[in-house]
Amino acid sequence: MNILVQTVIPVFSIILVGYAIGRIKKLDVQTLVDLIVYLSAPCLIFSSIASSDINLTDFTTIAVSALAIILTMALLVFIILKLTKSDKKGLYLPMVFGNTCYLGYPVALFAFDMAGLSRAVVYDMMNSLVIFSLGIYIVHHKNEIQEAFKVPLIYAVVIGLVFNLLKIPIPEVISTPIEMIGMVTIPLALLVLGYKLTEIKICDAKLAFLASVFRITGGVLVALLIIKLFSIDGLVKNIIVLQAAMPSAVMSMILSAKYDRDASLVASVVLIATVISMLSIPLILYII
């Protein structure tokens, strides 16, 4: 119950506020999305990693595990679509990629403090790299890996890790404004997520529900398998399982719409998976 009160209720309360705003008044939230992606999130990532106790071993373990989980999920979706003879290629995105940023960051922060957030960031880095390369290739049949390197997230991770490992001191006059800007990310991201959910209309509810269940349960099971194979434990294990259990990524909805690949169905999966996560996230946190 303590986990529910301290972690899940604050997260989903802010999402509901964003949802309510979207129902009351229509806004152009793209500016807010850009603010998160290009300014506040990089500041949050840099400050959390630069000042955290993360080491190179944890960084490598999470990065390799995340990549293994994502590629395994992609293979499973490939097999499922082949066996069912489905041509819904857009389903790759919401079934493979979790919402490791907009939802993963705040849950990791509230549940495991800054130590959890800094490790969640590493998982999200791999998630972003793959969705902007393999993910785009699948839905667009064009390799646009350069898209991943246009997002400051990766550079913030690398620079933060360099400052951390080399123990480079950051003057307070610089670190304080960076931290303050970064603090905007969590509530703003949750508000944007809630607002975005108001733009979705359910399409093919049964298929969307099954895809949503696969995203969450499949992610958890594959994560547990990887953890068993690599003998991972402690906070690193908890973050890997938690991030793998996130509902479908909002970015999957954005990319499917951009490349006109089953956009309505993908959006439906994102909405249903997010609703399911209101129950699954407390359960995962209780278990781990």
C-alpha cells in the first residue's frame, strides 16, 4: 500500500490532470514536447547521471540487457505476425517499445529516488536508439538511424557519464539551474501524456487489447529471462524489470502517424496499455 501511495497515485494523478485539460480545452502541446525532448529532459538526464552512484558495470549491464529485451520482443512480434498472417506492421512499435521516458522516468524516480532514475535513463537510451533506427525501418522501410542522433538524450547520457566516472566537479552556479530545468520534466511529461490520450479513439478493441497485454506481460517475462541468464540482481534488476514492464511508447503512436502505418490501431494500443499499467505497475513494484 505504501508503494501505491508514494509512487503510483502521484504519477497517475498528474496524468489524469493532463487528460482533464485535454477534455476541457484543445491546445497545441507540440511546443511542450519539444521543450521536454530538447531542453528539460537532457538537463534531467545529465544532472541525474553526473551526480549518481552509477558505475560503468551497471551502465553496461542495463544497456546490454535493454537491447537484448527489445530485440527479443521484436523477434516474438515477428513470429506472432507471421503465424497469424497479419499485415499490421505498425503493431511492431507499440508491442516492442515501452514508454520508458514519459512514464518510466517518474515511476523509477518515485520508487527508487535519483539512483533509480539514473539507471532508468540508460534503459531509455537504448529504447530510443532502437525505435529511431530499427523501429523506423520497420514502419517506413528506410534506415533513418541518424534520427536517433538528432535527439540530445544520448549526448546528455554520455556527457553525464563522463562527468560521473571522471569525478569532474560541477560549479553550483551551473549545476543548480540545470537541476531546476530538469525538475520540470517529470510533471510536464505526465501532463503531456495525459493530454495525448484524449486524442485517441479506440480502433479494433480486441486486437488492441491483446497487443497491450503482450507489451506488458511479454516485456516482464523476457526481462526475467535476461536477468536469469545474466545473473543480475539489486537495483539494476529492479529497474530493468520495471522499464521492461512499461506500457506502449507514446513515440510509437507519433511515428505510426508520421509514416501512415496502422496509426489508429497503434494509438488504441497505447491508450489501452496505459490504462492497464495503472494496475500492472503497482503489481510489478510490489513484486520487485
